[in-house]
Amino acid sequence: MKPNLSLTLATVLVLSVAGCSKSDNDQLATTTNESKQATDTTMTASENNPFYTESPLYMHYPQFDKIDNAHFKPAFERGMQDHLAEIEAIANNPEAPTLDNTLIPMEKSGQLLNRVARLFFAMASANTNDDLEKIRSEMAPLLAAHGDQIQLNSKLFARVEAIYNQRDSLELDPESYRLIEESYKNFIRAGAQLSEADKESLKAINAELATLQTTFSQNVLNEVNASAVLVDSREELAGLSDSKIDAAAEAAKARGEEGKYLIALRNTSQQPPLASLENRALRERIMKASLARGSHGGEFDNRETLARVAKLRAERAQLMGYGNHAAYSLEDQTARTTTAVNEMLARLAPAAVANAKREAADMQKIIDAEGGDFQLASWDWDFYAEKVRKQRYDFDASQLRPYFEFNNVLQKGVFYAAGQVYGLTFKERRDLPVYQEDVRVFEVFDADGSTLALFIMDPYARPSKRGGAWMNAYVSQSNLMGTAPVVANHLNITKPTDGGPTLMTFDEVTTMFHEFGHALHGMFSNVNYPSFSGTSVPRDFVEYPSQVNEMWSVWPEVLANYAVHNETGEAMPQELLDKVLATQKFNQGYATTEYLAASLLDQSWHQMKPEEVPDAAGLLAFEATALENAGVALETVPPRYRSTYFSHIIGGYSAGYYAYIWSEVLDADTVEWFKSNGGMNRENGDHFRQTLLSRGGAEDAMALFRNFKGSDPDIQPLLERRGLD
């Protein structure tokens, strides 16, 4: 999944990853004036607020042990006040605008606000609670308004525009030249050239969107917890491992249902237990509960919220001079246009659907041979896919779990690969505070022995943590600011209840390598300006480095190093290892179709004019029609996310979920480059690092790819990987 992008002044705290947009600065001003006395009192009483000064810990690592919920709101309020004062000083500077007196001070401004925002939104995703969610709802429109107050500041924009107009006559290094161009573009895309009346309309739209997007994401988390499936007896859970059944019993007990079993849901439509559960009726219950999230009434129903968000985005796009929200969003990505995205998705969909139908036919044969008097349904897919896998490859995915113990995968797999390719070494730091007992911290050393970064690993699922997997940066690298990276990976692995080893699925292993690819992108950053640090790249490029890192999960040397039996210590048998590699294309029809269906839904929602957006009552019918028109409406293959729990399209990936497969074109081509240039060696890793990973957003994304590979990307490796050629 996309990492939580760095909060930098280039984006002027748009905070897209947190579900916030730019909002109404009138609301901010009113709230600030009305609460000034209370705020002053709070600030006086909380001068020991740990956010008010930079963390004194090593590499400015967050003071998790000193921060509590009461610190966030006053730090946000003071941070916004301080930031606006800094911006006003820049905007009203009587000297002629220059890089040194305008853009660089902007890069340095807002440090308190950055500190609190980074940590707050990280905790709101990884370890939230009712107090944090209340603060999040309160702060969302205020932070959004804060962004508007800066990016719609006409004096500030005039200074940026003046520098932009004379950029070619200045003696600039390439990164400074790009800073000028990107800053100017960001102001334009934020509405800086609109009339005053249109700016007011934009602020009103942004204000409402800020609240709606926060509500949507909160509903998704609440609904996934509320929709967990309660099971009466252990017998109904036949097929699950004892450890998973015990975990379900503990989950039920925690909800006051002792003696029963609770199957927690994940964000995606498909649910992991469906691959193992023998009870078809229970599989059906779980799948239907998953698919109904956010659309069956109740306090967490997201239909009205989503419809309103889509309409407001369409209105905003028209106000900004674009045909639809997708056109606005894609202009700033490597894809550039809706035509480019539509053509790619349309090219891939027919072959993917054809593959999925062939896979379904193979499963139906097994159902019929076993005397099953039913047609394959979505809740049967994973269960019978495992039967096909076993029949075709004499291989059951459950055979792998004993060889994928968490700590081995992390240290002898993920870290080992980083050592072989990039020369990195890792040392666990138990002296630094953490926000939850299972979180671990590692110091990362470069090949020359110098400290490169701190890496935080948060592996386990819990009710206070949103689903999926992601990376975020607590501190981003910047030569200007003199900061080195502190980055984190967050996974959602089920924690054993008996204190035994954490045994992972192969998908979880791949995800760990993927997310560490994002971490490497952040850790290897070597740029001057915070705006360009690490993962601050287009959304349809950001998944590329992380997908490349997945290759090492199945690289024979790496796999042999970490895939050892958790009890005997014996290496995975070569025969089993060969089967793992042989099944790489297995079930790709399903995987590609469910992904494309979600991507096409995303585009459907965002390629409409305001008057075309359906209301809440027509939302599900709209979704069905969109899938049908795109040729991906398969009852057996629901979209990876249905609209009402599709967090990506409400957060940072609106009109951008296509980015995973767009990036995979680059990824598959890069894997072939590594293979043809000697594979896993330092020379290849150092070249990838120096030409691409270290540059962040300091250069055009596709120029970075060409610098690395020496040519434009080729789609053929992707088609072959997914069996679409």
C-alpha cells in the first residue's frame, strides 16, 4: 500500500493521507478568535508540551513515552498560529522576492505543525482511540482551512510567481529550479489564480470535503470492527489452524462473548479465513458481511458520504477548469490524462477476465467431482483455489507457514536482502520508547558503517489499527534541515494468543518486502528540500520501488536464507521451494480482475460531471453498472474494495488506484533489468539507489526511471508476469 507521504511545505499541509483537504479559512479564523482566551490558557498551562521543542532523542525520534492525547490539540493550535505568522512575514517581506527570502523560508516554516501532524496522523492510523478520533474530527476542517489560508494568499503567490517568471535567468542548481517550478504549480492547482468569488466557493467545497473524508475513513474502521462475524461453535471453524481458532476465541471473549468465536474482517472484500474454512454457510456469512460494509444502513453507512464527496470533487474540478476530478488529479501524475489510464485498464481487463473465467471453470470441475450441488460463488473462490493449487502443483499454501516465522522473515529475509543489495546492516534498539508493546525499533547502518536511519516495525493487527499495510515517516531526510529519516512500516498480521511463533502466509511475507521497499525509498533519500524527500513522488510512481523490492522475497538465495522450519530449523525442501516459484502465476486471473474492478470503479466515480453523480439511493446500482460497462462484472470476483469501504479513493488515491498496476509496468521491467545485469549484487543495488531511490521527488519521476534503466519502460514483462500476454 502507498506510504503515508511526508508532510512538507510544498504541499502546504494538505494532509491527504489523513483524509484532510484544504478548507475554509474563515472557519479557522472564527474558531481561533472565539477560543483565543481558552487557547492562551491551555498553552500557558502546557508549556511542557513535548511537541513545542524538537525531540531531544536520537535522530529526533518521537517521544512516545511523554506524549499523551492532551498534547495534540494545543500543539496543533500553536503550530498553526506559528506557521501563519511565519508565512505572513514571508509574504510581507519588502525586499524583492528570491529563492533565499521566499521559497527556502517556506520550506523551513511550520516545524511545530509538522511535528504534531506527523505523529498525530500516524497514531490515528496505527493506534487510535476515541479521544484521537474526536481531535481528528475537530482538526480536519481547521487544518484544511490552514492550507487554504496559505495557498490562496495572494501576496505570497505573487512572490512565488515573480520568482517563477525569472527562473531561467537565475543561476540555480537543478533541485532549486525544480523547487521553483513545483511550488508555482502547487499554488496554481490549489486555486491561486481564481477570482476572489471563486476562491470563496473553493474554500466552501474544501471545508465540507475535509469533514466528509474524515467521516468516511472513521466509518470504515468502525464498520470493519462492527461487522466481525460471531460463530457459536469450534466445529464450525473446521479447516482453520488451532492458533487461529484460539485467536477467534480470545477476540470473542474481549467483546464479552466468552465461549464463542469472532472472525475479524480485513479491509479487502475477500477475507483470509475463506481459504481454509470448510463450512460453506459460514464462508457465505463472512463474505456477505464483508461486501455489505458501509451500505446496509446503520450509523456507519457510507453511501451518502461517498456520493457527496464525489459530487463536491466534480464541482471543484469544474471550478478549477477541468472536465472532472480525474482529469484534475491525473494532470499531476506520470499518467497525465484520463485517456492514458482508461486505455491501459481497458487493454488489461479482457485478458484478466478471460483468465479468471478459466480459473473458475477449473474450480467448478472440482466442486462437481466432489458431488457439490452448487455453482462456484465468491465465498468459495479462495477455498477451491487452494484445492486447484494442490491438485496442479501437489502443493498446499498452508505447507509454507511453518517456514515463514516472522522474525526470520524480517531479519534473515528482508534485512538480509537489503544487506546483499545495498550493504545495509541493522541493530535493534530497545532503549527508544514505543507507542505499543509489540512495536520494534532498529538502527540502520550504511555500508560504510555510518547511521542511515531508524526503522520502526509495527507488525500486528488490533482493533485500534486501520487495515492494510503502509509506511510513514516520522522524520524525513533533508540536507537543508539537517535531518535523517525515521520511518515506519505497519502490517496487520494476526498475533498468536499463546505466545507462540508468528507464522505468516506467503502473501504476508510479500507484503513485508513490499512495505520495506517504501521504507528504503524513505531511508535512501538524499535531497536538499523537505518537499522532495523520500516518497514525495507522484502516486502512480510511489508504488514502483516497493514493488521492485518484492522480487527479493522469492529470489532463491534470499528465500533459502529465511525459509526455515520454525521448530526444526531445517531449510524449506528444494521441492517445496520450487513449487513456490512455480505458482507465481497461479490465480492471477482473479488477482488482476479484482484489482482492475476496483481501479475502474475509482475512475468511474471521478470521471463524472456534478450532475452525473448518483445519490445515496442509487449508489449500488451505479457501482453495478460501472462494473458491467467495464466488462469486469463477475459475481465470483467482487472488486478488491467496494465503493463504500474503498478508503483509497477517499484518501490519497482518489482517481489514482490504477497506480499499482501502472507502477508494476516499471517494476516488472526493472526486475528483468536486474536479472539481465547479474541479479542480486551491490553494483546493481547501488546503481538503483543512486539514480532513482535517493532522488525522491527532486527530479521528474519518469526521467529518474530513464536515468536508471537507460530507456523507456516496456509493458511486456508485466503482461508475461500476470499471464496476460
